[in-house]
Amino acid sequence: MGQKAHSRSPKTTGSQGGFQGVEVHVEKAAPCSAQVRLHVPSATLIQARSQITSNLGKRFRVKGFRPGKAPREMIEKQFGKDIDQEVMQHFLEHGLQKAVEDGELAPAAAPRVQVADFPGAGEDLNTEFEIPLRPEIELGQIEGLQVEGRSVGVSDEEVESALEDLKRQNSRVEAAGDEGLEAEGMMLCQISYVVDGESEPCLEREGMRLSPKTTPWGVLQEDFEKKILGAKVGDEREFSVEIPDEFPVEEARGKKGSLKVRFDEVYKVTPPTNEELHSAVEVTTDSGMTEAIRARILDYKQGAENHRVENTLIERILGDHPFDLPEVLVGDQVEGRLAELRENLEKEELDAETIEERLNAEKGGAEESSRRGLKAIYLFEEIAKKQSLLLKAQDFEVEFAAIARRNNTTPQEVQSYYKDQKGLVNQLGIELLERKVRSFLRESADIQVVPPE
């Protein structure tokens, strides 16, 4: 639901420090935007400037004079520009405050106010600025939404695969020595490709990390494994190859040649003991390890299913609640995304023309994703307000503790880091609020679980 365009009559106030004749005119002529016109008579500007000058004279010491006794002319000469700026800032802040109160506005962000030059002698101050407004949202149905759910289970094959991954993760890599390269081992080697009929290599690489299961270009895995098993440090193996299309040297592609592999380092992989595996998953028996792995997989899959259901509900709610957005904030989001993309493209050392082409191509997508992101934030806030899901200090404390555990540090260090980094606490607040709203939508939904295919 968009905001209705309307305007209010000018308001005159004399309550701010005794300054008279200040007029603030507010007009909501566009969705999510209010235009403010501020008028300050010349006499009021002079009065405010005199008062601020007097206050400065009391606060600052001027060489050769006792505190508060410096002539006004000297204060003007030393602090004239600062005085002008303070006067302008005072009335702009007053104008904003009155506009919000009199117009009953809900600002979405601070207004973009360009401070004008101080008016000349005998001139009034007349200036305008725009206040971006929060969208007016009338929530429809958000509870009891019907959505399809999928039952989650874990097969024995998945458990066995996860167990093999756990063994690989906890294996030790050691020098192979006289035993040579094993089927599960690995090596660091030098490779050299020579095209038939040429004497010099077309490609040489040192420090290549290979294994019997990971082969260089142009060699069949089965042939490669058969020939290199048992290789020791210093050994060499040679292969006839037909250089493939993905080969780094373009002029060599499709040609026949030879590949020489020299083994600089050879390692064996020693699998962990059962006791080490038990310790890794914090159990004491094989059956306990199997069940722990099954539980972890189930938890992961259920989390993924919950996320899918939540995304489905959010997309439905976004579609069911059309409303206007403050365009200035959309523009800021787009500008930020494109600035980040430009920085990444410049790191790739692309030429200026290519960068501009990429930016123009991405602009539409950046605007679409920016609008969706802002709309979701406003909807989350509105749902949180209605359902009393607002954040508490404890929510941040719990999250700081979780981040600390993941990074092997203390909650105090995490909290200090977030407070030192501009905007990080606000961003974290948005993420925590989204989690609460996501959980609420899912838990209140009518989920129709269907059996797996």
C-alpha cells in the first residue's frame, strides 16, 4: 500500500531559543518522500548568530584577554566561518525536527541536506530538503500459510560416505620413504610437456600436487595410476599424450607429445585409529559414532529443509505485500553494489571500457536485488513489531558467544570488534531479526509434509 500524497500548512514556531518567525512547510507529494521548505527571517538569523557568538566568547580564550572578555570583533574574525556553520546547522536540525513532528513523519534515513552559504546581510534563509520515509505497510495474512514440506531421512549409504569423509579429514600425511607411492598417497612433482617434433617443453610446472586419482592433462587416470604406484622421491615417469582442448598453451592443443613427471616429494596417508575417530565426534564406541554421524546429517538436512520452507514463505509474503520504497535508499543500495563490483573488476586489471560494460550489464540486476532486499527488511521489521519479536541485548550476547566459539576467541573480543567496525552491529541486528521472523513464519505455517520421491 503506497503513501497518500498530501500537504500541510506552514508552521511557525518561536520555541527554539526564543527565535521568532521560523517557518517549516512539509509536503508528502511522492511515495516514501517528504519535501521540507525552511524559512528563517534575516532578523532571526542575526539574533541566533549574536547568541552563538556570545556563547563562543565565553567558552574560548583569546590571547591577551581574560576568559569571556575578548571583543566580539575578534571572536568574529577568528571563528566567523564556524559561527555561520553552527547557525545554519541549528536551523536545519530545528527544521527537520519540526517537519517530523508537524508532518507526523517516519523517516527512513537522515535527509540529504546540503548546507548552503550563510545568507548575506539583510537576506532571509530559504532552503529545501527531502526526507526519505518508511513505507506504510498493511500486513495481510502471515500466519497459517500453507506450504509443502519434505520429510527428511538419512540412509545407511549417507552415513557410510560421511564416515569415509571423517576418516580422510583425520588422516595423517607422512613421507612415504622406501615404501613409495601408495594408491591413497600424494606427491609434489615437476611436470614437463613436449610436443612431438620439438626439443623444448611447451609447458613446465613445479610443485604440482597430484595423486593417483588426480591426473595431469592428457593422461588417462587408470594408466597414470598404474605407472606411478611405488614411485619414490627422485623417480621419473614418462607418458605419451594427446594434448586436450583445456590445455593452458593454446597452440599445443590437439597435438601429440610426451609428458615427463619427476617426483620431488612422495607422501603416504595414514588413516586414523578408531579411538581417534571416536574422539573426533566425542563418543566412545563404534555404534555411538554411527549414531552421532547420522544425527549430524539429519540435523544438517533438516536445517536445509527448514531454510527452503522459510524461503518459500518469504517469497509468498513479499508477493502478497506490494508497497513503495524510498527511492533514495534504493539508489544508495545500487550504488554500493556497483561500487563493490567495480573494485573487484579493477583488481582483475580489466580495461576501463570492459569495466563499464560489465557495470551497465549488472545495473538492472543490482536494482532488482536491492529492491527485494529493502522490501524484505521492512516486512521483517513490521512482522517483528506485530508479533513482539524485537531484539534484546541477550540476543546479541548469545550471538557474540557463538561467533567467539567458531573463531576460538572470547565474546568480549568479538563484541569489541563489532562495535569498532562501522555498521557491523546494525548489520548483525538485521540478521538476527531476520532469523526470528523466519522461525516465526515457519513455526506458524501449515506445513503439508509429502513423502520423499
